Amino acid sequence: MAPAAIPPEVPSFPSRHVLEALLDPVREGLLLFTDDDTVLIANPAMQALLGVPADGEEGAASRLRPLLPPDALLQARQHGQWSGSLVMGDGVVTAQIYHHRDQGLGYFLGTFRRIEGHADYERELQQRHAELRQAYQRLNGAQEKLLQSEKMASIGQLAAGVAHEINNPIGYVHSNLGSLQEYLRSLFTVIEAYERALRAPDPKTLIPEIDDIRTRLDIDFISRDLPQLMAESREGIERVTRIVRDLKDFSYSGRDESWKLVDLHAGLESTINIIWNELKYKVQLHREFGQLPLVECLPSELNQVYMNLLLNAGHAIADRGTITVRTGVDGDQAWVEFEDDGGGISPELRQRIFDPFFTTKPVGSGTGLGLSISYSIINKHNGRIDLESTPGEGSKFRLVLPIKQPR
């Protein structure tokens, strides 16, 4: 039998002398140190970048710390790595710092590369700028999709109420059309009687028959009721038209919407008209509108904020209550205020109500995005949301917006 093959000897980990020999010619600066700034390895390129003598590598980590952003090492600890640009000596250096914890000890490994020449530096900046621009575009697109998704989800929740608001006027218009059909049949009968009288040799002989027809068909009542019926039908059709128009304006994605001067009261009325079916059974709405100039804004997005705050105010009211909508001007700012006499918000919840996905509603009843998106929209308008709330007494949200956007 052939003897068993002898496994090759596993090489041991290189000694410090071997590591230093390998790292000496490396052009990038390499620095390995612990959480307490004990330097394990600093190659010559690193020593040159920091300006420490060849035998003074022990102070390399403490000399590096002031050159780093305050949160660089913290980010490396939390996320495993940090990267950025530093000014070291008379040049700019790109830096990557990695962190690893083993047996209770933390280790940092930093790599540093000097950007040679102005062209290289410009290239580096352009690359980082392109990366940032792509990240911003992705973030902006995600935010826009999230806004539209929340808006459509809100409309979906209101769909039954909107359908009810449309069905009411459609119902009585349909009923009025049935009455109108009967009225027209009666009027045509009277007209035919008059035409027969006009063709008769002696029309006066048919007057009793015409009077009998007018009495039997109650033409006097029809002449009084017909204008009212038409006015009521027109009002119903106009209400349906208004709801559909408001719904269309409200659901508009705003992708191509530009900043424009807008009457905030029109947006408020449009939003109230859409969500009124959600509120009218338990809320008494008061309007205390002041004199507002036209405000530069994205009206569709502000309508989303109005809806979120009005619905939240309605949900805060258990049985019956009041919501007051106020508007006014303070210097070069306009404000819109929503006050309810509901349950109020406790101080600990007040800290979190604008956080994404935070909600106090039962599971399945809210996304937790309404106030977060509202905060983002108002921030985008260079405004702010002020909140006053007392548990058991109610809440007051005030939107403060610049009348003209800063250029």
C-alpha cells in the first residue's frame, strides 16, 4: 500500500517584520490602530501624510483624529466603514476607514490616498457630485411615489364617502327627471287641446274641455313646481361637477406641477368638499378665514396636507365635536390653522407624531405616513408646522408658509 500523502505545512501568519516589508512600498497610507489610539501598523506613506518621524508612529492615530470629521469614527463603528475627503498637509486625501470588533477590542483600518494634481481632484469631485446627484434623484423619485401612494390611499379610504356625496344629488336629479317627464306629458296634453280649439269652427265651445284638462292635470301646480325642480336639478349637477373637479385636482400627481400663486381658501374649500362625508356626522365645522394674499405654493401638495390634518382632527373627536379652520397673515407669512376639541396628544407622543410609519390608530386603519408627508411638504415650502395640544382638551396645528418663496 502506498504511504499516505503528507499534507503540506500550513504557513504561519506573517510576522510584523514581513508586514512592514510588504507595506513599505505601498503608495497609499495605511494605518491600523485600536479604539484607544494604540497604533499597530503605520506604513511610511502614512507617516509622511501625517508628518510624523519614522520612529514616531505611536502618535499617528492621535494626530489623525483632529483631521477627521467629528462623526467619522462613530460612523465607522456603527456601520462598519466611513469614507470621505480630508485636507492633509498641502493636499487633499481620499480616506476610507473600516472598523472591526474582536473579543471586546475594536480595531480601525484606514487607507489614505493623496489626490495628485488639480485634474485628479476635479475628477474626484465630479465623480462624487454625480453619485450624489443620482442618489438625490432616486430619493426624490421615491418621495414623489410615496406622496402619490399616500394620496391615492387616502382617496381610496374616502371613496365610499365621495360616492355617497355624488349619489345624493344624482338620486334627486334622477327623481326630478321622472317628474319632469310627467310634467311634459301633461303640458303637451294641454297644448294639444289648445291646438284643437284653434282648428275648431268655434273655439269657445272647447274652453270648458281645456279648463277641465288644466284642472285634472293640475297645470297651475306644474307651473309653480317646474322652475324649482329645474333649479334643484341644476344645483345637483353642479355639485357632482364640483366634486369630480375637486377630486381630479386633489388626485393630480403634481409631477409637472409648477410653483404658482394660489388662493389658499380655494384649496381648503376643495378639500373640505371631498372629505365632508367623513366629518359631517360628528363634526361641526367653523370657518374663520382672514384676508389672504395669493401664496406661492404647490397647491396639489398643500391640499394633501389639509386633508391629512382635517381627517386627523375628525378621528381625534370621539362622538360629537368642533373643528375650526382659521387663516391669517403675519408679516410676510401666511398661516392656516386647524383646531379640534378632541382627545389631544400626550407630550410623549408629540415627540413622534411626525415620524414615518408612526400611528396611534388600530392596525389596518392608518399608514402612519400622513403627518410625516405633511411635514415634508411644508418643509419643501420653506414653512413650518406648529403644534399646541392639551390631553383631554384638543389640538391645534398651524401651517406657516412664506407668501413668496425665497429665490
